[in-house]
Amino acid sequence: MPEPIKVTVYNDPGCPWAYSAVPALRVIDWRYGDQLDWRLVLIGLAERGEQYVERGYTPVWMAQAYVKFGRYGMPFSTTPRARVLGTGRACRAIAAARFLEPGTEWLAFRALQLAWFTTQLLLDEDEGILAALGTASGIDAKAIVSHIEDPEVEAAYTRDHAETRTAAGSATELQGKAAQTDGPVRYTAPSLVAENGELRLEAGGFQPVQTYDAIIANVDQTLTRAEAPETPEPLFERFPEGLTTQEVAALLTQGNDEPDEQAAQIALLELVEGGTIRRVDLGDSALWLPPVA
């Protein structure tokens, strides 16, 4: 079996662009599966909430922004938080999950990302991080939080932080998808880099699924590509941690058609009626999960 394609994702749990791109990334995961070897690199958009406050951000402004991002279909809560948050500590929690058990960083990232945009938890405090991580199965939330300040975790996060800030002269910068908010030019979330030997292609920042798909297809034309399923049911075998309505809509989409969230929701409710899945309110939409064992 050939070596999988290496796919690096530069990402941050507190970026609404990255959150809105989750359905597209789910599609890439479904289409190529184990042929891709994913690596998460944490950006650390802001160490402290005060950095955002200095740029003019307020809790109400953030909530208003979430209203606008709702057009991309992911669930949002538009109730303003008590204050503006930095993302550095949440990123360290994800790095701690990776340090404790490599691979679980994806579960930690998912839990914190969903909580960032659908709850009022203060996710730059350990109590809020613990509450968010506690919603995910397969990780030890208390252990993760207790290791956030470990020197090994700090070193790993620092390496991620530095690697993210190497976008100067890249295709991402050329396309206007890089940023320079705290010194060096950095990758924005979620930037994808696909590598196959010496061949390296980038899709910087928020992109349509076709762009992410194109860089994967162009680094290896021998890959096999799964088609969209006819019903949502197979998706929950692949993604047992659950899917939002928009994720399901994207995964059911054929070719370059537009996702049909209404049709997806109707199909999902039929599975709920049959006891195949369950629905949990999430922000202004829902998370669909396998039934409780």
C-alpha cells in the first residue's frame, strides 16, 4: 500500500472562518479517507483577549459577526459572552491532548471549536476548557487541563506557533490568504498543505471544497475517491463523534452542486424516527449523533 499523502492543517479553534470551513474538510476526509495522513498545527491567534480588545473587538461585535457567519450553515450562538477571549490557552489544551495521546488532539479541537461558537463558556479559563472537553468521548478532560502548563506542552505549542508564521513568500500569501497580526506573515485558518514527496501544494485559509479537493487530487492522481452516499446513515459509522446539519448536507452533495441543508435535515429526521441516530440542540441548529449505547 502506498504511503498516505501528508496533509497539514494550520488551524485555531476560535476562528469563525475555520469553523465555517469544517463541512468542506469533512468532505475531503470522506472522499480520501486513510489515503491522507492529517497533521494539525495550532495557530494561536491571540494569547490574550486584550489583544482583540485593542483591535476594537467587543462581545457584542463578536456576536454580530457570528450572525453574518451563519450564512455558511454551521451552528452559532449569538448570545454575547461576558468578555472577549484569547485562543492561546485553548490551543495549549489541544497540544496537551496530543502530548498525552497522539491522535486525540482532533477530538479536543472539535470539542473546543463547537463550544467556542455555540456556548458562552470562557474558553481561556481552565473551568471552561474542562467543561468543553468533557462533552467529548475518548479523551480525559481532567488530565488534559492538568497538563496545559507542562514544559513539554508549552514547547510543542511554541513549535506550532512558529511554524504557522512561515507563510511569507508562499502561495497562500500570493493569493491574499495570509495574515500579519503579530509579527511574521502567518497562515490563516484553515490553511491546508498537501505533500507527496517533493511536491507541495497549498490552499490557504477559507476556501470552497473544490479548492481543497484540487490540491489533494493534484499531488497524487492515483488516489481513489469515494462518492457521496445516498443517505446520511453511512456517515455516522465514519464520524461517530457526530455531525452538524451543514456537515451532513455537504457530505451528501454530489459533485459541485450546492449543499441542500433542508433535504439533509429531512433525511436526518427520518433516521431519528427509526432510532438510527439522535438529535441534540446545538446553537441555532443541531448535532446529530449515534444512539446512546
